[in-house]
Amino acid sequence: MFQNRAEALALALPAAIFAAAVFLVPVVILLSDGFRAPTGGWTISAYTDFFSNSLNQTVFLRTLRLSALVTVASAVIGYAAAFAIVSLEPGAKGKVTGLVVLPLMISPVARTYAWIVILGRTGIVNQAFQALGITEAPLRILFSETAIFIGLLQLFLPLMIISLISALENMPKDAIPAARVLGANWFQVFWKVVLPLTKEGLVIGGTLVFTGSLTAYITPAILGGSKVLMLETLLYQQVAVSNNFVAASVIAFILIVMSFAANILLKRVATARNKQRSQA
Amino acid sequence: MTARSLFIPITLLLVIAFLIGPFLIIVAASFSAGETLAFPPQGFSLRWIAKVFTVESFRASFGMSLFLAIGGTAAALVLGIPASYALSRYKLPGAEIVRTIVSAPIIVPGIIVGLALLRYIVVPFQVGITLALFLAHTALVLPYAVRVVSASLDNLRSDIEEAAVLLGSSRLGAFFRVVMPNIRGGIMSAFILGFVTSFNQVPVSLFLSGPGVRTLPVDMIAYMEIVFDPSVAALSSLLAFLSIGIVFIAERFLGFSRYV
Amino acid sequence: MNKVILASGAALMLAMSAAQTPALAQEKTLTISVYALAQDEYKQIVYEPFQKICGCKLVVETGNSVERLAKMEANKANPVVDMAVISMADALAASRAGLIDKVDTSKLSNFGKLYDIAKDPNGDGMSVGYTFYATSIAYRSDKMKIDSWADLLKPEYASHVAWPNVTTNQGPPALYMLGLALAKDTPDLKAPIEAVGAKKGEIVTFYEKSSQLVQLMQQEEIWAAPIGRFTWAPFTKLGFPIAWAMPKEGQTGGMNVMTVTKGSKNRDLALQFMDFWLSTEVQTKLAEKLIDSPSNKDVKLSEAIANNLTYGEETAKSLKLIPSAVALDNRAGWIKTWNEKVGQ
């Protein structure tokens, strides 16, 4: 650690000032509209109004539920995939990592349309289900929460896998064998050794996935439509159709608070594990 | 075969099939002869690929998107690398505040960012369209630049540069001679992540683009407002192959996957 | 308070914008704002020929109607755009917000050739219609028979229908026609929204982008959907028997109009451009490429072309359009009712 404050500030301030000037200040001014009373002064009535409406409650809970589900699913699948990838030999590892990153390169709009093909009544999934005798008539998967869940998971899973790969690679190589020698089962190894040592990756990946799911627009709009509104689709309606910038800033602020809360929660979960470990 | 040795290939197969499936459908549709996306594709033709090149507005907006992605990401790195260094190596007063400000653009919905910049920066200060887009893209990429570069700085032991300083090198000299070569991979992956983010950005660009200046994704959305034909798939595939090419070159010369 | 916050950011911004010299026009420049539709064809048929005539430069902004309107609103004090092409209802909104000016129709030599409904769609002298379109139902004639807008909600059909979301341009007109079919056509559209809401479980989707529909029709997810005539052509290429319904309540539709921005410094040039676009020659070419149905009644089209457009005095007169004032005054209420009955 270097101690020179002036140097530190000189290095960090340009970026901070830039982000504050071109981003934070305008956004804060816009968000403050949501707290302004029509008669002057400040109020949170726009927020109490928002949450007293039963449609908004439904949409809020749905958004929270779907984003949380996508985050949990991507963490579970992400750990499995990241484990598998780091255990490969270096050459194969690079190629498989490349395949994982690949979907990030293709426009989210195009990917969303591909799901219409896959999940449709005559799509691959339904054909496979019918061939396997899981269902007789084609299932309706499109335009439902399930479709949004699948679309979002595919959109953001790569971010989780990449965060976890680098976290797993930085883990001491002998941590797992050591725990096994000491008699821990695989579940304990994961819970008490791997999770605490990879919490940084989980927090970064989890925040990216959760925030991404909260603020995705195209995927819920196309795979869900207005049957399955999410906060972001509601926000878009307010801006683009109703020109109601106050209502829009209320929704935006709720989304921001949600993603901050998720970040803090993830950090908590990860640190709580850590404490347990140090006590044990 | 033990359960454990089966676990790896099966997991990878399922995950990759899930991640790559939609991608393959898009690529297949680009070469199909049909009027819509379908799997298996209906026939083979290059008509949709050819159509992409005949749409004039795609060319201009492609140039703009490329400029924003490269220029914006480069600017974000110029701002972000020193900031990451300060965050990782110095006792910085208010480090958490700096970190939060710099990474804030990730968590605000793009449509709000676009609207806020339009109303409170572009209009009051009469900022030109290109400059406004450039500033916005720089701000959007900055969080990724700081995050990835910080991560690779944290992985690098700081005693090397301290040793260099003790041996008489200036702090700046130590940074360029000792630190930079070691975080090259991190910088490269930050660049690629930033490039992809900027290149696919829609909502912010939607509000900031104006007469005569548009980005490619905004153009694409406008094009498919009414019709979604496989030419949009063809364009997406071409762009994906372009990005893959860039990543491949980066991997060849810099070994970027070691640092992701 | 805001000013203080803004001033802190101002220094940096000003320094950066000073580095970029404003593009001073060496020649006359006309800035127009249009839909993103078929820009390559527009360039060839409208923009380039006009630039030759006026010896000026055209700068084009594209996007959908609401986005561009939001930008005009933000730039109100110092307008960027001289002339904008928007929907009829948005033109009334723009006029109420003080964004546009009266159109001096005495300077439009082609004004007399327009269909009557296009001359002054909102009755305020602020806009001139350059194209209109019918909205009806595209359906699989081998699977169903559509004689009324209410047929879409029949139990045997509803699970094969995509309905336009209320936030799209086709949404309110389609609901309005359903209201007529149900004989409950109040401006708040309450009855038709409730009728659609009652079937929301069956209806395949409430579409936001009409571009989805061709895909859904091809995959046989849907057999029918209310659409605007301007999206009709791709459906005819799918190889299915798809028909354009002529329901007994009639067809609805919409109109797109030209407006002049308030405070524009190039008013005469804007009018000259509008006149050129409304001319028989340009309107004929745009129609022959199946881009815009003409609002100029001197345009003569072959039957093959006319069949793919919304063409002719009879058709124009028969369209049941929602008056702009009704649309504007009720839009927020429609969305509210819709979200309650359909979104939940």
C-alpha cells in the first residue's frame, strides 16, 4: 500500500469526476423529479402511490422473483460449469471459455428471436418433449415467465461463469484436497471452503446477472409481452408511450435500489460464510 | 468411468448447448433461403448476407458504432487504469465513494441514462451528437474497465513494483515497466468486454442519436420495427464473426483467456 | 439547486465541446425527422432528387414517432429539426405542447390534389397527411373465417390469435373496432379491453413489435392478428393461404402527417420539401415500391400495386379512424385499464 494521498487522488479523480459529471449528476437530477411535490418541496408520495397500486405490486414482485431465480440458477449452473472448465487442460480450457463467451458477441435482439424458434409450439423443445412422451400436446412456453427466465438465463449466464472461473483459478490449489483429507464431504467442501474463497467472483457475477435481469428490456418485451410485464417494460411504457417522466424516474429509482440491495445481500451472504469458517 | 469423470463432459455439453443453441440458429438462418427464422433452416442461400451489404444506412452506422466502441473503450481505459491503480495500491480517502461513482453506470437502466443525458447535458450545453454519444459510451464502459483492471491488479503481487521503486525506479517508471506488462491481459479483456458492451448498446444510443448520426444496433432495431427477416440474423452473425475474429487475434497475441 | 449541480459539471463539458467545432453549414441545410422505414428507397426517390432541386443539404433523423417527439420536446428552446413526419395523434400532442407551427398550405402547390381526409387531419391547420393505411385482420383462410372483429375472440379462435398491445399504434384502433363489434364503443374502450382481458389466457400474445408476427405466423403459433396494411407484404410470401379480412364493422387505420417545427429557421425550405414529397410523381414512385399509400388522389396505380396498399378515395373515406383528440385524452386511461385487465 502506498500512502501518498495527493498521488492517489490525482490518479483516481479524473475517472470519478468524469463519471460524476456526464453520468451521475444528470441521472440524479432526473431521479429527483420523483421526489418533488407539485407544490414545491419534497415528498415520497409518488412512491407510496406506486406501491399502493396492485398491478405495480404484481409487476414488482414478479421482477424480483424472476431476477432472483435467474441469479440463483446462474450461480448453481455457473459453479458446475466453472468447476468443469478449470479442471480441463490449458488448451481445452481456452477453447471452452471461448465458447462460453461466444453468445455475448451476438446481439441480444437476435438471440431473443432465436428463442421464439426454439420454444415455439413446433420448436425443438416441444418436438423433443413429444418424442420422449413427456407431453402429448405442444406446451405453451412462449410468452410466459418461463420464456423470460430462459431468455435471461442464456443472456447472463456467461457473465457468471467467467466471474467464477477467475475466482476458482485464484483459489489455492490444495484447498479442496486438504479439506477432503480432513474428512469433509463434497457439500461441506463447497459450503465451507469453495464458497468463502470464491465469494468475490460470486458477488461480482451475481450483481451483474441480477442487475442485468432487472434492466433487460428486449427479452421480457419479446418473450413476455404485456401478458407478463416486468418493471423495465413498465418503465419503457411510461417514457415512450405516456411521456410520464416522473413515473419513469420512480420505477428507475426502485430498480437502482433493488440492484444495490442485491449487491449488499450477496456480500453479506458471502461474508457470513467467511465468519463461520474462521470460527470453525 | 466414475460419476465424477462423467460430470465434467456432461455439464459442459449441456451448458454449452444451452448457450450456443440460439447462436447456431441465428447463424443457420443467415444462410437460409426462407423468409423467416426456422430450424432446421429452409434451404441454403446467400441472399440475406448479400442484403446486409446493400442496405446503405448500415454502412454509416457501422462506422459510427466502431468509432464509439473503440474510442469510447480506449477513453474509458485511459481514465480507468489510473483509477484502478489508485484503488488497488493506495490508501485512497473515500475509496468506496470513488468505486461506487465509477461503477454506477452499470446499475441505472439505460433508458433513464439516455433521457437524463439528453435533458441535462446535451440540451443545456448544446453538445454535438457525436460527442454526446462518445461521452455516454465512455461512461458506460468505465465500470467494466475499472472492474476488470482492478481484478488483475489485485492478482498481481505489489511487492514487485515496490522493489522496483526501492531499486531507484520512479513510481511512473515502475508502473510502465513492471506493472503494465503484467496486466496487459487484463487490459485486453477489459477492452473486449467494453467493446462488446458499447457495440451492443441500445437504449442510451436511442435517445442520444440524432439527425445524421446513428449507431448500428439502433439502426437494426429501427429496421426490424416492422419486419424481422433473416437479414437481421445475417447482420448479427457477421458482427459476431467480426468480434470472434478480434478475440481470436487477441488470444493469439496476448493469451487473453489466461487473464479473464 | 440544479444550477449549482449543473455548473460543477459544466466546466468539463464546455472544455470538451469547445474542442469540437460546430458543423457550420457552408450551404443551406434542411433537417428532417422521419420514420426509419425504407430509408434507402426514400433516399433514392425523395432525398437525393430534392437536394438537386434545392441545391441544399438534407440531414435525416430516423426513429419511431414517440422517441423523436421526446427529443423535439427536449430541444424545444433551440429546435434541431425543421420538419418532422409523425403520426396523426402525435401531431396533435406536438401542437398542444407548442412544438409545431401552422402549415402555410398556400405554399404547397400539390395541396389541392390531396384526399380531403389528408388536408387537415386534426382540424387545426398544423399538419398535412402524406400517407394513410388501413388496419384489419390478417388470417389463415384455411383455418378460420373472419367476418367481424369479435370473431377473433371466439373460443375456437382465441388461442390462435396475437392481439396488438395497447401501447402500439395498432392497439387502440383494433380495440375501437372490437368495441363497435360489441356495440359498446365508448371512447374509454372499457368494454373491448375487458373482452380481451377475459380471453387473455387464451390469446397467444399481446405483441409490441409487428415484426414478430411474420415469425409467429410461419411457425403456426398464430392464425390471425390485427395488423396495419404497411406490414402486409411479408405475410403473402409465407406460402400459407393468408387473407386480409373485410369485417362487417369495417377497417380502421391510421395516418402519418408532416409538420413544421416551431422556431425553424428554414420554414420555406421545409415547405418546398413537403410539396415535393406530396407531388404526384414522388407519391407514385413511393407507392410503386409498396412503401407508402398515396394521399395524392392524382396518383394512378396498377391493380397489382393497389392491392398491396391502401388505395383510392372510397377506401380512404371508409376507414374508421380514432380522432386524435380522443386518442390523446384517453391514452393514459386506456393503458391503465389495459394494465389492470390484461397485464395482471
